[in-house]
Amino acid sequence: MFKPIVIFVALNFLLTIYVSDVKSEKQPVVRTPLGEVAGYYMQTRGGRQIAAFTAIPFAVPPVGDLRFKAPVPVEPWQDTLDATKESPVCVQRNPYTRQEEIVGQEDCLYLNIYTPITDNDVGEKKKLLPVMVFLHGGGWMCGSGTTEMYGPQFLLDRDVVFVATNYRLGPLGFLSTQDENCPGNNGLKDQQEALRFLQKTVESFGGDPNSVTIFGESAGGASVHYHMISESSAGLFHKGISESGTALVPWAEAPPGEALRNAFLLAKYLDCPQAPSAKMIECLRTKDSYDIIGTEFSFYKWDYEPMTPFKAVVEPDLPGAFLTRSPRKVPNVPAVPWMTGLTKDEGCLKSVWITAFEGRYNEFMSGFETIAPVTFYYENSPYAEEITQKIRNKYFKENDLQATQQGILNIYSDSYFAYPAIEAIELVFNYTKNPVYLYELTYRGANSFSQIFGDPQGDYGVCHADDLMHLFPIGFLSNPFSPEDLKMSETIVTLWTNFATTGNPNKPVPVPFKWETATSGSKMEYLELGFKPHMKKDLAPRSRFWGELPLWQNMRSRRYMDEL
């Protein structure tokens, strides 16, 4: 492995951080077109000094009459904005950690901006830096862009401006009545508004508004892909990185009819009228936000299944619509370079809670015919029994506990992440000639997110979200980095920031291997990110089994769709 070179470039002349003598300054201040912002100093892992500006509002608080509406842009402010506090998290409860308490607040549309501090030689031409905007994961039910979770200490050892943003979650962000009263996708529209805000202001922080990379993990990765598909996001970004999530994952794309059914259920649980939709929304606006989020347990039919009751939807073709056509029926859309990939054992996000606990495992296996259609999103299929039997035959081995438990992990890896990625990549090849870089993370570090997904001690491989620890100093991961972990982290940081800089992960900072682009859906060339990264072919071949099942996503003929 290698030690990447840190290239220091000068900030743009519009960056008005007052740093004539950085050490003597108590606080960095930036003058933006909307007003002044005062932040604070931080240090990166490599000891570089950076300026941090946190809890910057990018939209009007979405409360009162603005609940369930698209975000409203923030107005200019008069006084210097105090950007030293931590952004509040949006109202949520984390099902992945079995959180019982609801936390957060509705007034949560804030973002954090981190920028390097560099000295400029006299007469040197100053240069704007590429911008990396992170969209957090959490199944569109939980998560935030806080410094504690997604800090800049690793990424800003490179010359980029880093931004992490919040967006509304659960029904507060993804309720849809499928009409003008609440078209849906407000959480995605929040992300879009954050990107619009950055187009107005990021140059003041030394960022290049013409070189914006959006990247995200899990639901954040799916969000990135949705922005690639959304015509209304065109021009707001220029490159995309989807980690462990695409627009086609079953937990992020609402099947026909689901959004309206769940809107009716939400109204029922909160004693609001189910029709007309205007009355429903009017009533829901009077309810406490915690009560709204608190209904999620009522949507679960087994454990916390089905995950993500409120998803992205195809909206009516109204002004401001984010998505008016299925991701599987994409029209001519703006094409950008795309990097996307998987961890080797994505499914441990769900499987650990089953296989690490004997009672839940026995319940899962004995009730598989009932549970499988719910957890794998084919409950309303007329072919449910056939699908269940095919899954059982593919992944389970009778009288072999170890093989069956591994099979449970594989089911979730393949259906929740791998095959949707394969399908999305193949569709991308149909509408763009822009480069596509694929990867699989096979390196397992000293830490794993299986620590919070059900078992602090067990080894479940390279778990869902394990890539995050290489990009961010995740606070709750308990084990110190090994020298090998540090090398992998430096490798991934270099690849990601290279891509954000040039659209090519191989430059400008050189790497001791070459990451080739994928050329076709049949070859699926990808980089295996292991101890010695190298190119391979045929990403996630086992998962193609899911393309052979009579799921609603796979039904191409009108007859099948009518039956569903």
C-alpha cells in the first residue's frame, strides 16, 4: 500500500476567511451572498488546519404550514451567523439499533461546510476546490450529517471542500398522497435545496460550484442515484458516488399503490380523515412530530419489517416535481460520471439480528412463508408462494445450521443491495457513455458495523456501512485503527477525492494500481478493494437469481403489472 501525497492548492480569491495570521485568529469568518458566517478551526488526521462552519440553515424551518411541503429557500440574514454549534438531527428513531426513544426536531434543515486553510504565494493564481456533498444513510428513517458521525478529519487531508447535510426523514420527509396536497419526495427535495444553496454560496468557502460531487451510503447512495435520474437536479452536481445503495433497491422505491395505502394508514393511526387528501394533510399538520414518527411500529408486521414504509415515489407531473417517471423507465437524463459499489457482506445489516439470537432465528425459520414476503417486499405478489419456495431452495441447506445462517446473510446481501446495483448499472449503460467505476470492499478492518447491528463481538465479514469508517472518524467504533486499516483508509480517501477532483479515481494523486471503468452489463469489471486492490470481472453474480423471480420490479409485460 502507499502513502498518498497531499497536494496543497490555494483557495479562491472569493474565500474571505480572514487568515493573514491563522494562529492569531480566534475564529474564521466567511462573507457569502446571503450574509456573514463565523465558524471555528479544526485539525485533520494529518494535522492540517481547516475551517468548520456547522449548523448553517439552507431552508426555512419546515414546520407548521410548511410541514409536508417542499423546502422553502432560506432568506439572507443581517447579523453574522454563528456556525459553531452542532446541527440538530431531524425527528427520528433508529430501528437498526433497536432505539426506543424518539429524538430530534422538525427545524433540522441545516448543513455543515468544512474547508482547508492554505497560504498563497504572492502572485500565485488562486484556484477553487472541488466540492464533496455527503448524503447520509439510515433507510430514510434515521441518520444525520453531524460532525460526530461524518466529520471532515480524513477527507480534508486532501484539497476538497466537504459538506454534510440533513434532510427530513420518515413520513415527515417521504409521505405522499400522490396529488398536489403532498406529492412526496420532500426529503429528496431537501437534499436538492441544499445543493441549490451551495450553488449560491460555496464559492465563498473556496469551493467550485462547477465541480460538485454528491456521494452517499445506503439510503444516501440511493439518493445520489435518484438525483442522477431527476431532471430537476440537473446542473446542481457533476459527479456521483453511490455506496451500497441505488434507486432500484426494494426498500427505497415504492411499488405501485404502496404510497397511498401507507398515507391512509398514517392518517388512521393518528385519527385523521383519510379523504379528501387536503383534509388528511391539514389534520396531520396539527399532530406532534414525535407522534407522527412514533407510528412506524404500527407499520411493522414482523420485527421491524417491512423496513422503510415511506419511500421515494413517482410524483404527479406538477411544478417542482422531483421524479415523474419510474427509475426503470428513465428518459434522456443528464449523465455524469458515476462510482458505485458494495461491501462483501451487505446483508449483515439485517441478518445479524436474526442469526445471533436463537429465539429470533427460530421464529424466522419457522415463520419463513409468512415473513419472507414481508421482509423481501413481495407480499402483494400473486406468486408469493412460488417466490418463497425458490428463495428457500436457493439459500437454505436442510440440517446445516451454519450454511443456512450464511444463506440468510446472502439473501439480504443479494436482494437488498447487490442485484438492485446490477440492474441499475445495466440501465445506466443504456443511457450514458460517461464512465462508470465499480467496486467491492472485501477488506475487513478492526471495526465493523455489525457492532451496532446486533453483535459487538462476532465476525460477519465486511458488513453494510463498513466503508464509512475509512472515510469518516466514526465516533462509536471502539477498536483503534491498525496500520493496515490506516492504509486502507488512505487508499479509499485518495480514490474518492481523486474522483471528485477529476472524475477519475486514478488521478491526480497516483495510486499503485489502475481502476478500470466498467464496459458493459455482461462484463461488470470492478475493483476489489482488499489488501491488494485489483480488477476483477462479473460483480455479484450470485445475486442475478433475483432477476429471475416474478417480482413486481421484474414484471415487464402489462399483464403481469395488472395482476400485481
